[in-house]
Amino acid sequence: LSCTGVSGNKTEILGTFFKPGAKLVLYKVMAKEPEVIDSTYVLDGGKFSFDVRLTEPTFLLLRYTSEKEIVLLMEPGEKVNMVITDTPRWLKYSVKGSLGSEQVKAVSDSLNHTLGLLDSMKLRYELKSKMNVNQDSLRHQFMDTVRYIVNKHRTFTRDFVKKYRQSLAVIVALNQQFDPRTFVLNSKE
């Protein structure tokens, strides 16, 4: 499973995946759309691997489905170990052997946690709004809590950008979105 005819340092991605037989596709993130560089099927026992040649730090996308993918930031010559499990909304994973990928994971984990909290708050609001409660008070309490959750993640993101300003992982942090129309940080930040 290697890209042939490409010069550069051998970079390995080794791991276990929760579903033997599943197809994983590895993409190189490009300006317009990701470019497929390799694919593999998960072996019995959940093992998978990719060998790629990189000549510079590169964003890679490991995709299980269009909704379930992992962004990696790989350096030439790195050997990354991953363990990937499934959740209803996203892939949960650990990554070792790549500082950039660990930084990207920190951003991704924080955003996923925030999105989970927001979903939970929305469900609670919908349930309580069906009860006989003061709707104005409920709405204000809901909005205050949502603002707190959103601002907490925005603070995390700003702090991350300041701390890792020399890392390409900042690109991921700056491009986070709560939904297709709402960026975590606005243009004034």
C-alpha cells in the first residue's frame, strides 16, 4: 500500500479500526478538493496501514464515510500510530507519533465536545419548552448557556492560535465552523 514513483521521505500511518473489512481512503488536502492518494481495507483484527512519500508538511484526510473523517498533519518521515473507534457523530481516535496531528486532534476534540454540548442543550430546550414553564425565562437561560459554551470554545481557539502560531495546525483552528454558516472565530478576532 504505497504510492510509487514519488520521491520523498517514507511516512507511515499504522492503526486499528473498529470495523474489519471497512474501506479507508487517504486524501491529500488540496486548495479546491482533496486528492486521493491511497486506500485500503481494514484487515481482520482491525489493522490497517498506509505508506506515503511526503516532501513537506502535508494535511491528509483519512476518510471512512463523507461524514466521518480525520484530518492529519504529517511531516516527512513520521510514523503515526492510531486507534479509531466510532461514535454516532464522528470518529473517536488517538494518534501518536505526529506532533502536528496531535495538535489538529486537540482542536477537533474541542470542537466536537462543544458541538455535543450544544446539541444536548438544544434537546433540553426542546423538551422543557413543551412543559408548562415560563418560555421567556427558559429562552434567556438557554441563550446564556449557549453563549457560555460558544465563548468557551472561542477562547480555547484563540489561546491555541497564540500558543501554536508557528504550527500549520493553526490553519485548522482558524477554519473551524459550528455549522456551514458560522465560523468559530469571526473576521474581527
